[in-house]
Amino acid sequence: MTGPDAPRTTTAPHPRGRRRPRGAGRVPAALLLPALLGLAFLVLPLLGLLVRAPWRSLPALLTGPEVWQALKLSLLSATLATGVSLLLGVPLAWLLARTEFPGRRLVRALVTLPLVLPPVVGGVALLLVLGRNGVLGRWLDAWTGVTLPFTTTGVVVAEAFVAMPFLVISVEGALRAADPRYEEAAATLGASRLTAFRRVTLPLVAPGIGAGAVLAWARALGEFGATITFAGNFPGRTQTMPLAVYLAMESDPEAAIALSLVLLTVSVAVLAGLRDRWMSTP
Amino acid sequence: MKPSEAAPDARPALDARLTVSRGAFTLDVPLSAEPGEVLALLGPNGAGKSTALRALAGLLPLSDGHLRLDGAPLDSPADGLFRPAEQRPIGVVFQDYLLFPHLSALDNVAFGLRTRGLRRAAARAEALPWLERMGLAEHAGRRPAKLSGGQAQRVALARALAVRPRLLLLDEPLAALDARTRLDVRAELRHRLAEFEAVAVLVTHDPLDAMVLADRLVVIEGGRVVQSGRPAEVARHPRTDYIARLVGLNLYQGTADGRRVTLPEGQVLATDEDLTGPAFVAFPPDAVTLHRHRPETSARNLFPCTVAGLDLHGDRFRVDLTGPLPLAADLTPTAAADLDLTPGTRVWAAVKATQTHAYPA
């Protein structure tokens, strides 16, 4: 234990060894080649989409009523699914980040399971639980007359199931990075835990919540497997853009390309928005 | 100025025995203070100061002991009673202030008033005078990131005081400031604390902050109180080597006029800083040289003194001197032997003006 007025020792004033000038190192070909190949693998298919796009007939294809229907449904359901994810996911993330309870690690693993679970499996599972004869669906049907499968609400449920983990992970990370002592400061000023959460924690992690919401929204927009399994493929009711793309590939490949272009545009816009607004801030 | 709100049963306003066990470490610190009193918990890192502060704030429950404020129990493990921070009439100034980064200075100060049920406009109206008092009215709309260290410290103090706490807690309130700002803020904080009508507890590892700001020091080492008392008393009669090194400081308050500071009893100290008005003068005990006969010296401060006591602390003798002003001097054992010092010995004490530090009070 040293006194406060003990002399300060400076440690390692100069780094040992010579410093490598910046950018001077040569990149080994064994790394460069596969790296470039990997880049091409990721980018070329998207370029192909642009090259083979039927630009001339595009306006006609995109203004067709089916496309509008699918796009509208996709935007609506993805947005609703994001809303549901926010409503349930933010408190869940808070619970995981700020409280200690037995089995917390297990709960965390369960929450992230849909991230790695094949979406089709998720759809089957949803059907078994929320289907008309499902474990919970039976009661839901008997008590409220509501059935979820093969409805637009079912689309929202399927998308939220797949998308919410992205939001939870993102918000939990933001909460862990946020200094919990701000909540202590709020407590010393008379704020209950809920007030501190509302007036201090939420604003502090708003960028993380925003990033998580965008990720969840993008994931919901592209959702295919769980949606088609749980909600089916009814134009105007449950047929979202990805489903429309898949179906169009069989009948009208040009329409499929056109629809894909729309989704690609949305994805690029989301990525650009993410980078500028959120990815740069810690 | 200091309302006597002593409880009818004559218990002190702050009445605590803070016992916190954490693994191998145990904090066991009795504390008591009257309204208007400023208490400083002084000790090295890891001594348990912050733990004590957190226990007082209600951010950490006691393992044993008790905590009462103005007669009301806040924590009493024996009765299973614990009032968390949000239910205590406290104000806390954190070491790095913890101003809410997303709120303006004004809304930071208004925060505690809002949680007490005031509407936004009313809370702001009540918060503004606090910023004005701190000379920060024109910065009310600024975010904490746009405030200087000294300004942020004052906003943090205003935020803590705005809820009119019965117990003000300050955690290393000056540690985050640079040396120059520190002088000003320390002087200002001193005035604020002097005005404050309830109990204030200050945690610091800086003996100068503690001696300037506090009415009473409580020195903590390894979770225990090793000494407590008025700052000058502790400085002149350190009970352990650690305290002798830590609070080895001669500190006087007087009125400065250029490079001279006149003490209330009329003695004059020559200093190296050009100041006017109320001022402190401080110098370490090893800046004092002792002589059996009046020396021919360039030292500007020369006082005839009498040795009152002599203690060996580590490799130094701490000599307690009385005379025109109380003094502590540190000598090597050889020097002490050469001078043949015993209680009652009359000596001359010399201090160079360049070895003193004067700063506004």
C-alpha cells in the first residue's frame, strides 16, 4: 500500500524493439488470394442480380398489384414484428443484463436459440404450440376464438420469433456497456428502479435499441422458413416478399428478379443507415 | 445559522456503526455527526472509504451495526430493516459526477425534484436558482459533455443539494480536477459545505482536501478507524506512521495581503504566492528547520518555539511545537539527537517562504 504522495513511477517510456512502419508489411499471397475469392463470392451474386435485371420491364413488374400487396404486407408485418420485439425484448434484455437469478445463463442461451435454429424448425414449433390444436393455441381458440396460423397475425408472430433474439442480443450488449452507476446516481436522487430505467437507462442505450430494432426489422423482412411453415402462403394475407420471390421463380423469373431487387435495395438502405447512425457509436 | 435539530433523545443526527463484510475484508466504522458538521473519511485506497459511503447512501446494505439519520433508522440488519437509496433523504456527489449525459445541466439538477413528483416546469423553476447560486445560469442548457471539469463538479453539487438532503455524501469530490481548477473548486466547496445545514460526509484520500473541507477527520485503515478528531489535532498528534505521513501538514487560515498572510492571532507568515483576502497557508513538517540559537538565515518565517512532544514515526521524529503558532516539524533521528530535544526545550523554527503554499480560502 503506497501513500498518495508516493512518487509516481513512469512505466515503459519507449516501446521496446523497432516499430514497423505503417503499411509496410507485405500481405502473403496465401491469405490475399482466398480473401479476394471470398469477397467475389459475396459480391458477384448481387452484381449478377443487377446485370440480369429486366430494367426495361421493371416499372411494369413492380407496379403489379401482387408485388404491391406482397411489399405492403412485408413492410407492415416486419414493422409490427419489430414493435413486438421491442415491447418484449427490451425488458428481457434488461433482465438478462441487470439482474442475477438462478439459471440466467440457461435463459440467455434459450433466448439466443432462435438465432441458430433453422427457421423452418421454428415454424413447426410455433405450429405445435400456437396452432389450432397446439398446446396453447387450443385454449386461445376456445377462449377468444383467435387462431394464429395462416393469418397475417401469424406472419407477425413467426417473424417476431425469429427477429427478437437479434434485438435482445443488441440491447443486452448496450446495457452491459452502459455504466450501471448512472442508475445508482438516479437512485440516490430518489428514482425507483423503474423510473431509473425509463429516464436514465433507456435514453443511454437508445443507440443500441435503435441498432437492434433495425437488425430485427431487416431479419423480419427477409423471414421465409418460419413464415411459410406457420402462416402459409396466401397472397394478400400471408404472402410476404420472400415468399413471393420464391413462388415467382417457378412461374415468372423476371418478376422474381424484380422483387429481389426491391429487397436488396431495402437491405442496402438499412446497412447504410446502420453504419452512419449506430455502428460508429460505441 | 446551523439549526439545532438534535433529536429529542439527544442522539447525534448521524448515528451509525457501519459494518460490512465482503469476503476477507470487513469494514467496521462507527460514525456520528451533528447537523452542520462536515466529516471527512480519510484513508488509503482499499481502506473501505467507498464501501462506507455506499453503505451510507443505501447502495450497499450493512451486514451488521446500524444507521440512523435524524432519529430515523435507515439500515438495521438486526431488525431486517433496509431503506434503499431512493428512499433516503440523501444527496451524493460521485467521484466522476455521473451527470446524466443525455440531460442538460438544468435537467440534471431538476432530476431529483422530478422523482419527488414535481412536474417538469416546476422542477426546472426550482432547479435554476441552484445553478445560479453556482454561477452556472448561462450553462443551464448545456449537456454535461460541454461542461468543464469544475463546472461539472458544481452541477453535480447543485444536483445533490437541490433535493435538500439531510445527509450529503461526497466521494473524492476534487479528484477528477486538474491542479489549478482544484484550488478554486476546493475554496468554493468549502463555502458551500459551511453553508450546508445538515450532515456532510466526505470521502477522500487527499489529506489537504480533508483538512480544508472537514470539521472532523476519521482516518480509516484496513476497514477500521485508526484515529479521529479535528484536522489540526490529528495532524499534530498522529497516532500511526501512516497518519503521520498522510496528514503531515501545517495548515493555517488567515488574511492575505500580497505575499503576507496574517493569522487571526496576529502572527504573519511570508509566502510565495501573491493573494488578497481570506487564504490558507500550508507547508509540510519537513519544510521546518529547528535551531537551538537564533539562526542567521534567509528563511522569512522565524518563530521562537517550545518543544511540546516528540514521536518517532518510521525513520523520522515528528516534533510538536508550541509558541506563537502551533507547528509540526520532521527531523531525522541524527538531527534530533544533535539538537538534544526534549519536551520543554526552547528552539527557533524556520520556514522558507518558497516552501509554503498559499491559496484562497
